[in-house]
Amino acid sequence: MSSRRKYDRQFIIDTISLLKRNLKGTKYSCSRRRIVRIMRENNIIARKKHKYRITTDSAHNYPVSPNLINRNFTVDTATVCCVSDINYISTRKGWLYLCIIFDLFSKMIVGWSMASHIKVDLAIDALTMTVMHRKPMHEGFMSGID
């Protein structure tokens, strides 16, 4: 039996034990086999919760850009002020990173990029998409990218 299969089996056993403990003291009772059967009949599977992943390194000596937007999210012209965020998506093959750029005037996503890494290229590709699709860019364009 492989290590992963053994771990998955143990995880299922732990999940079933938890269900049995939660049912204890109620008017319901059932065996481990019955829980497995009911879960199988209803296509319910036990999923392991992913651990929290720390991605921010605040202890660095790099210069920090000033906050020009300063939480002022009202804009009079399109593509003058954009904000950005990077989302972490857990997949079966590992983490997928999604960088989106959001136009504060149109309230639309105007650029995005996905990658299996969280390097500078992720944000640059999303910003490039924004510039290519939102011509002409206005003088004084501001973008807040994490």
C-alpha cells in the first residue's frame, strides 16, 4: 500500500470517527460501516483542508511605494485608476496564482494573468494585458498592485 493511499485511508477513518463522535448523545446512532455506505451512496467524500500558505514577506529592505490611491475608489474617467489583487487557487496539481487588474471607473476586470508561480512576471503580464486592451492610456495612470 502506497504512503499516499495509507494517509488517505487514515484521513477517512478519522473523518468517520469525528462523525460518530458528533452523533453520540443524539437520538441517532450508526456504525462506521453504515456511515461509509451512506457517504458512498450520496457521493460524499472526505476532503483534507489545505494548510494556510504564507506568501507575504514584509521583512525586506526593498523600497515601498507610496499609497497614491489611499482608498479613494471613486474615479471620473476610465482606466485612470486600477487596483489589483493576487488570488491563490488550490488545485490537484498544486497552487495556481491569478493576478487581476480591476478598473475603478468601469468596475470591470481589464487585465489578468495566471501562473504556477508568484513572481514579478505574473503582475507584469496582467498589466501588459491592461495596456494592450485599454488604449489610449491616460496620463497619470495609477495602478496598485500587491
